[in-house]
Amino acid sequence: MKETNADSMDKIVSLCKRRGFIFPGSEIYGGMANSWDYGPLGVELKNNIKQGWWKRFVRQRADMVGIDAALIMSPKVWEASGHLKNFSDPLVECKKCHQRFRADQLENPRKCPACGGELTEARQFNLMFKTFIGPAEAAANVAYFRPETAQAMFVDFKQVLETTRKRLPFGIAQIGKAFRNEITPGNFIFRTREFEQMEIEYFIREKDWQGTFENWLEEMYKWMDSLGLSKNHLHNLEVPKDELAHYSKRTVDIEYDFPFGRKELYGIAYRTDFDLSNHEKASGQDLKYTDPETGEKFIPHVIEPTFGVDRSVLAVLCEAYTEEEAPTAKGQQSAVSSQPSADSQRQIAKSRGQMADSGEPETETRVVLRFPKWLAPVKVAILPLSKKEELQKVARPIYEDLLKDFVCEYDETQSIGKRYRRQDEIGTPFCVTVDFDSLEDKKVTVRDRDTMAQERVAIAELKDYLKNKLF
């Protein structure tokens, strides 16, 4: 049964480190608060999300194009966008322990939640990371790491329009890093100072904004369905007018039921013509759109769907994490070969005897990451029944051939049941076992992650069999 509490979050964090999804940053030097590195499996999962998003929202749509802009832009961009003036949170500091907190997230704005000490008056704290261009740390050389990916799409609007000759409505998409000097980051990778966004600026006529807003909200839900996120765990929050960002006329936050509470996963905003109008005034450039049929010139309005990459990874992990009662490795071992040869029988009998001696129960808790198959970091595991050379000679060529089409793992250590469990924990949809009967019948056993059902498949037909199951 799927847990939805702090214990399950601890288990997910532990699994991520143990299996190579996400590591604490700079750990050999004692770590760095709220810094996380994606390991070999984590980067595959993250890339699958980004590639799936790009395919769905850019490559498969005639009304979308993409860009990849610089992380550091002219500081004039942030002045025109309002970030230098408005992009801040209320900061308070404890006079006793000197910890800092966001005032708007405290139950008592005068009492420190850590030590009970008195808090200072709130002051606005700008969230942008400041840096300097060149060797001199002078005011004239100040620059900022971008706090969002959106502004580059507005700044490049004119050039994108001229080079692609798109007509309204159309959108510009981007996937990239953003940086916010959060006062209170936390909850694993949910809120960090360095994060990645998948963002769209969709340009429209003002009169079309409401219909377009609803259409994009629906598209966002279709995407979340493809990630395997249950609708029961998703909720729309209509942001009150007095809490809207300075650029927004309407914003809906899509919240997800994380183990640590209901929190924002994605968002969609109607930014009106705020950004293009401000950049036109500040830059002196003409950023109007000219209707090719009527000759009418106007500043387009914008609908902005925003998708957090890291929060997508976290939501997918939380949704996929499952604990269930399952047969022990003994049951898995005995089901490997449908008609075991004498050698296979000896191998199985040996493992059965070892497990019987250890007093292993008939069932155990099986941890499974039930990713949608297209999302799984590893698609296929090739598992020879033992390390014997005759099995390796069959298993290795299968592995090398499947690597051309799938992310695969080759594992020949420990019992086959334990190897199945390892693959369950990282969400591998299919395990391919080469046993001693494979030497005679030229077939392998394919085991399904979700049902644990096993099917005998001819080696010559294996790749097509897996393609049909995975895609």
C-alpha cells in the first residue's frame, strides 16, 4: 500500500541515494545545504522527462518553437521586467539564534520557530543571485543569474518572429536552469536555490486569453497523466488577486499531494502584455506583432505554462514508490525456466536449499518504482542465471545488441531473485533471464516488473517483443 507520510519520504530519499538517483551535493566535504546531484539513474529519469516534454510540446506541435538562452543576461532585462524591484520575499531574523525565515510562512511572525527567540521586523530580500562581469567587483559590472527562463523568450521574441515567420497564436519553449536565493529551501529537491524549468510563453490576441488559458491547463493535465500522476493527488489553486505576481492577471497553481503536504508542482499564468510592453519601452525596440492579413500592429498577450523539472522528478518518484507483499526470491528462482534442464534444476535446488536453511518466509516486502515504462531510467536488465561461461556467451551478445535501442543493465551477481528485487527498486520494466535451457531452445525468460509474470521469448524475436511492450 502506498504511503503518504514523512516515513515514505525518508524511504524515497534513502532509495535515491542507495540506488544512484540523487546524491547530496559536495558530500565528501561534509555536504552543502540543499545542494543535490543527479546520479546515473537520476539523470536518465530527468532526461526522459525533459525529452518527453520537448517532444510533446515542441516537436509535435506546428505552433511551437524552442530556444536555449544564456543564464546571465543584461541587468537591464531584470530592471524592465520588474524583478529588481518586485522579486523579493519578506525576511526576518531571530535575535537569539540568528536563523532566518520567510515572514509570510510563519504562524507567529514575532516568535522564532526554532528557539522561541524574538524576531526582527520583516524586510524585503531580493531572491536574485548577484555576480560581477569581469575582474572588478564594481557597480557597473553587476549582473544576475536568471531567476526564471521566461525573460529570454520575451527578449528574443522579435528575432524568433522574424526567423520563423510564425503567426499568432504561437509559442516559444525553453528548458533550462534558473537560480533563486531562497531564504528557506528544503524538502529534498522540492525547493532548491538552483533548479531547472520547462517553460512556455504562448503569444495570443488579448481577446483569446481565457479560452487559451483553459486549453493549456487541460494540456498540462494530459502531460501529468503521461507521467503517471494520479488525478486524485492533483489540485488546482486559484491564486487570489492580492497574491498574484506583479506581471499576472490570473494564475492557477497545480498542487500535488507530496508526502510532506500539498505543494505547488506546476503553474499557469496570464501575463497580459506586461513583459513585451516593458521591454519595448526600456529597449526602444519595436516588439509589436504585425498581422500579415490586416496589417494591424499590436503587442501580443501571453499565457505562460511553467513546469518544474526537479519537482516533476520528485512527484514521479513519490507516485511510483510502492511497497507490497510478494513471493520471496525462492518463488522467483523456481519460475525462471519453464522446463528446466538437469543443470538448471541443480542450480535451483541449490538456491532453494540455501534459502530453506536461512528460514526465509514465503513472502517479503517488495519495493517497486512503478514508473510509466517510457520514463524508467533502465528499460531492460539482462540477467544470466549464473556466472558460468556458457551462459555469459549467450547473455553478453543479447545485452550488447539491446544496448543499441534501450538503456540496459547487465547483472550476474547474487541469486536471480535478489537481482529481480534490485531491478524492481529502480523501476526496470523488464528483466531478461538467460538460463541453461536457453542453450538448447534459444529462448529467454522475460519477467514483467508490475505483474511479475514470466514469458518465454525467442532470442531472435526479443528486440521486437520489447519494443512493442515499451513504446
